[in-house]
Amino acid sequence: MKAMVLHKPAPVETVPLKYEDYPTPRPGRGEVLIKVISCGVCHSNLHMIEGDWVRMGVPAKLPIIPGHEIIGKITELGEGVESFREGEIVGAQPLWSACGHCDYCITGNEHLCNSVQITGETVDGGYAEYFLAKADYIYRIPENVDPEINSPLFCPGVTAYRASKLANLGPNKKVYVIGIGGVGHVALQTSKLFGSEVIAVSTSEAHAKLAEEMGADGVVMAKRDYSNLSEHFGKGDSVIIFSPNQKAIDAAVNIVKKQGTLVVGVFGNINDFRFTKEINVRGSVIGPRKDMKEVLELASKGLIRLKVTKYKLQEANEVLRKLKDGEIIGRAVLLP
Ligand SMILES: [Zn+2]
Ligand SMILES: [Zn+2]
């Protein structure tokens, strides 16, 4: 098969992904082979490819095929797979597998399992013609969900939905969503589903426009230092942050009301934490299979829309360069 393969992490301007022949995997017991229809291009792919996460042991192997937001068609079933048939359209998320028996796994929090395998980071991912998955960790795509543009449901979709779920949202509450990229533009929509007034924050005019298109109740064009966030709409009951900018995180702490909730979905530090405000701070990362299934239901009801641009698989280096420079509006997907 053809794939975009990473042999050595390097800046994306140096074209680190090579389009080349790669052995087509064969499904073992409990596994399925999927012919990739589309794979989303995630900011975390960029971090891994450029070597930002080498100190954390990512990628766990080289060469590796990146990509963890995947939709494709099952072409081969491994031994013992009874829950799927050949020809079915399915999706796979960053959670490639978990141990299945630890405390996290048995309580429906398998995305926190200490033995997870991560698609495109510890095992080969979806920047390829074929992708190998575990049958227990894939999802049937509803018929009215277009497989070419909905692969980002499997990372931004579930990530946004879980952050909204954890943000203590509800009617008569106001939530700020900071950072309107691939995840943020979905988080606006998933937050509205909980009945809250949703205010989008971005430093980019193009992203602010996207927020309006996606139904934000208000949009704040943030200054570079994020000092003007609460000027128009006051403080928020909740703040969800997907901007990987320390200044944005610092500002977020200050616009949460007393006893409000701050949900952090990016790396960063909570500086200037004031216990006297009794705020809740919590992290949120991707999501378990239950949340993923709920996201697919919402998408099939038309309640989650993705802003997606299609590219060819071979264009991955250039797409990642655009992502790095803030030129991707919504999400880019690669089609083999
Ligand atoms: Zn992702
Ligand atoms: Zn486990």
C-alpha cells in the first residue's frame, strides 16, 4: 500500500513525511483491515511529526504512519471478529486499544487506561491506504453521515463533546469557548446542545467568522494578550479552553465566575490560581467509547456539523505546514 511515512521527526517545512510503499497490514485475531476513505489532520500529528513529544516517548516507534481520525471500509476480518462484516463503513479514534480490565477500563473511562495504544503514535495510523484496527474499538458510521468529511468526529468531535459534558453547562449559563480551531468549532456546537449561551473567543478573524457560522451567540475578537475577553459579555459560568496559548489560559482563569468551571483541553499552566473564588479546574482528553457513540448519534441527527477541506493524502506535508501557520479553517482531511 501507499502511505505517508515518518522516518525521523523534523520541522514540517523540511517535508518529513515520505509518500512511499509500505507493507499492507494483515488482521490478526480480533482485528479488522480498513481501506481508508478519509483521515483528519490534527494539531497533535504536527507536534509528533516535528519531534515536540519525543521526550514523552511519542512516537513510540519509527517508522510510523501518523493520523488518528479515520473513516474507512472494512475489507478483511481477522479471526474471531463477529461484530462487523466486510464492506461496512466504520471509524476509528485515537484510542486504538486499552487493557480492558483495569479500574479505568471497567468503569467506562478506558481512554485513561495506563496501557492504551494510541492510533498513529504507538501503532500505525490513517495517513495511508489501509489501516489496521481492533474490532472492539471501531464504530459503525450512520448511513446519513458522509464518510469523506466526517472523520474529524473521531478526534475533534469526541474531544469537544466531552469537554462540554464536563463543563457544568445548562440553561441560563454562559460558557466561553477559547480557540476556534478544529476542536473549538465543534465545542461551540456541543456546548449549545446543553442549553448554554456560547461565546466564542479567537484572535483570528477567519476563525471568528467560522464561530458565527457555527452558531455562537457572541464572538470576542481577542487582543494578542487576551486582555479584553470579558469587556463585552462579562464573566462566564464556564470556560472551555482549546487554545494552546499560555496567555489565553491565564486570561481564562480570570473570566470564570466564582464557583465556575474551567475545562482545559491543552497543555499549559494554571498561574494565578485564587482559591478564594472556589472555581473547579479540570482537564479533558479525547473521550471513551460511550462518548464517541453519542457523538455519532448527534452527527446523524444533524446536530454536529464539521467545517472540512479535502486534500489528497500526498499533500500531507503541505497541509501540516498550513495548519502550523493558522491557514486551515475548521479541519483538513486527507483522502487516499
Ligand atoms: Zn486529533
Ligand atoms: Zn485498562
